[in-house]
Amino acid sequence: MYPLEQGETALEAFVLLKVLDRDGDVTWSYRTTNRLSREELLGALIVQVDVLRKSLRDEWDDD
């Protein structure tokens, strides 16, 4: 994972993991810190989806 910028302090985390399960299949898993509420998690995911959507649209518009 990339380090935080100087002066930043991590408060909460949501980590999406691409993993190899015990049968050798690729699957997805996630972990969160204990204090992250479901509302905060949903908000963080919505922001990430919106950022990804804009990035993909920008790439398609460049073609």
C-alpha cells in the first residue's frame, strides 16, 4: 500500500483484497477497521465508484 502524505494520520480503513483461496481460485475479500460505520463505508465506496467512473469516461473520451 502507498504511504500517507507527510502530516496525514490514518483514522479508519477499508481494504479490498484479491486473494487466492485454499482451492487455488481467485476471489475477493475485504477488511475494515472496527470503528468504520456502514454509512461511512457506503459513502467511501460511492466516492470510489464515482472517481473510477469519471476516470473511465475520460479515457473513453480521449479515444
